[in-house]
Amino acid sequence: MLANVGRLLAGVAVACCLVVAMAGTSAAQKAPPDPQAYVKYYVAAATYQGQPETLAEIATRFLGSSARSAEIYNLNAGRIQPDGESLRDPGRINKGWYLVLPWDAVGEGVKYGQIPAGPKPTTKPSAPTRPTTPSGGSTPTSSPSPTSSPSPTSTKGAAGCTAVAASSGRSDWAQLRMAADGAWDLSRGNGVVVAVVDSGVDGKLEQFNGRIAVGADVTVGNGRGDSDCHGTGTAMAGIIAADPGNTRTPPGLAPDATILPVRMVGDSGNGRATDAANAIEVAVSAGASVVALGSHVDLSAPPVIASLATALNHDVLVVAGAPTKPGTLPQAGEPDATGALLLVGGVGADDTLVEEYQPNVVEVVAPGADVASVGPGKAGPLSYTGTRFATAFVAGQAALVRAAYPEMTAAQAEQRIKDTADAVGGEDPDGRYGAGMINPTASVARPIEGDRPVGAGADSSSGGGAMGPLVLLGLALVGGGAFLALQLRRRRLG
């Protein structure tokens, strides 16, 4: 009998281990979102209960709150519908439109599957109009789509654009030091929109596997952000979210995050403060919860200060390079604001700072010298140096944290990033490095007093949220079986 019980218990243990292992594999190897994947969607009718359908009414019906209409807008804006038009006005929806819904939508009329292909557009869909110069505390209105973009078009006048200098030599020291794959069982950035405010992002590259939104080009007012001739925005996006399955370039820290490219640098390579301010407003209005600012953004410029106040009032974690010149830093305009501005310094492999930052402003540091990432077009992997690339590493880490801990505010996520950083300078930390070198794995896995158990808030689609219960179940069954076997053995010997 003892032998039979032992075999039964062994089988249970093996089954539990297989369930846990399969769940872990699903989390670690989850493919990036496919623009042709099965989704929840709704086919719009002419009216509902005698009234024209609107996004607010649909959100109330299927999601329980009209406030979630912005999510439906972001999932559908810019996508060509069967009648050749696209969603621009949340209050006007045409009969027969296919509206992608958030994953938790429920109710009569909600369908699940692949959206039927619509007609090929004969003209380019209109991009978001250029917002007016923002003012502090204003509510953003422009909403470019953070969904996967169609094939991007080239930037007008790109022939006169000069790519930023980069080396063809490749060293993966930065990605190896970050070791972000240690965090992927708990978080891969799924569901987080990271805006890259710089030179645009080449959305055609296979390294992004369709996770580059159309975005916006605020330098022209009605352009797209998913093309790039300078290369710096593309390199930043690669550091944040490049596909780990592509062996040509190093993987991004948060490979399941969606990149929203907002171009604020024209062909000349010069950035204006008003364009930077408008770019931040566009990123916030599109639903980005993490915003990575390139080096063309002057944090002390009055228009930028006003727009950053708006972002901080909307629970956005803004990641920017630490300033090298004296100036007033932005602050939230409301006392109960939950957003945060995280200032980053770049370092080389020997921890040498890449720039001379202002005293006592660097909060964390990240790799910023000889950093490997993808270049635009057919450039392939290139090596870059500059603070903006350190900013990209921290933005990728922020996506991991915000996906793993969705109930955290931006300010709490910022604090976790700083609390889990590794001090630079040994037993006597060097204040020039702030809290120290970021540690992506520790930021999602290390218990901190007052936090909930690790993994409890990881997004279920990446498997992180389900791992905890499965592991506990497996341990309970195996442990209980071992206890039972021990008791049977004692009775037999007794």
C-alpha cells in the first residue's frame, strides 16, 4: 500500500511541477502582441435604445464606466474602418464599424476573434492635429492611437536628414549588466504604453514586431511618428522594447510594452521648446503611463515646465536626463498629484559619468556609453553614447514596474526604482550617482516593507499574476503528500 501511495503522490507532484513549469514558460516566452491576434470587439449599430451610439455609452455598457471610453478611443483611433473612414470624434460612430474593446469588456454584443479585414485605404489616415501651446494643469485632448501601426511612411524631406553619429561596433555590456530577463517571469511590460519623445521610431523594423504605434509628429502638426531618420528615437525604443527573439540586436528591458513615438525633432536635428511641450501633451493624452524624454527637451523651458506639470497631474512617470545646466525643475501643479519626474545620469562600463550633471540632481544612473541598440532602416545594430540612452533603460524598467504593480502610482513606482538601485561606490556611496545603478529584476521582485507580495499585481496576460497561486498550490500538494507518506511510514514501522 505504501508503494502505491508513494507512486500516486509522485504522480501528483510531477503534475503540479508541470503545471507550474508550463505557466512559467508562458510568462517568460510570451510572444509580443500580434496586430492580427484574437481580440474582443464590437460591431457598432446605428442606434442603441433609440439613441446614437457613442464611445461613452459603449464604455458604460461593456466596461461599467463612461470614463473608460478613452481606452476604446486609443485602441481604435487611426484604424481604417470598412467604410474607409476612421475614428476621430468619440461622439460619432458609424454603423458597421469594428471597435476593439479592452480585454475585460463583457455584455451582449461583445465578440471575440479576428477583426474582419476592411478595404485598403486610398488615402493616408489623418494623424492627430497639432495641439495648441499647452498651459499648466490643462487636460490633454489629442489622442493618437497606442495600438500597433500599419506600415509607416517615410518622413517628408528625410533625404536632408542627418543620422546621429553611432559606431558599428557592438558591445552588449549594458544589457548584460541590466540582466532584465530575470524580471520577465514577473513582468514584461505588458499593457504599458511608453512614449518616446525624440526623433520618431522606425516602426517597420522587425525588432519591434508590430508594437510601435502610429504616434505623432508635432513638428509638422499632422504627421506620424513611426519613422525616423536621425536614429536616436529608434535606438531608445530598442533599449526599451526590442524583441528578445531577434538575435541581431540586444533585447529590450520590457519586450511586451507598446512604444508611442512622438517626434519633436525635425530634419534639421534641432528641437524647439514649444514642440517638446506639445509632444509631452500628446503623449499624456494618448494614455502613456511612462514618458521617456530625449536630450532635445529642455526641462527648464517655461512651455516644457507647464506640460510636465500636466503629466505629473495625470499619474505619469516622466523619465528624463539629469540637467547639465542650472535651471528650475518642474513640479506638479496640484498638491495631490501622483505623477513623478525621475532624473537619470548615464555611465559607461567603468561607471564614469557620460556628462557633467548639475550637483545633487541625478537620482539614478543607467548605461549611457557604448550602448548597443538597433538603428533605423537597414543600419542594423549600432553603438550609441549619450544620456538619452540611459533614460531609455530607466523607462524600460519603469514599464516593468508599472506592469507588475498596476495599483502603484507613478510616484510610488519611481520610489521603488530608487529603493532597489545598487549603490555605486561600495560602502561609501558616491552622491554623484544618486541612489545608484538601476536593478530591473530587483525592482519587480525584491520585497520592500509595506509592499504587497511580489507578483500579486503582475498582469495576468503575461502569466505573472497566476504564477504565485500555482506555485503555492504545487508546494502545498507536494508538502502535504510528503507529510502523508511520512505518517503512513510511521504507522507501518510502528
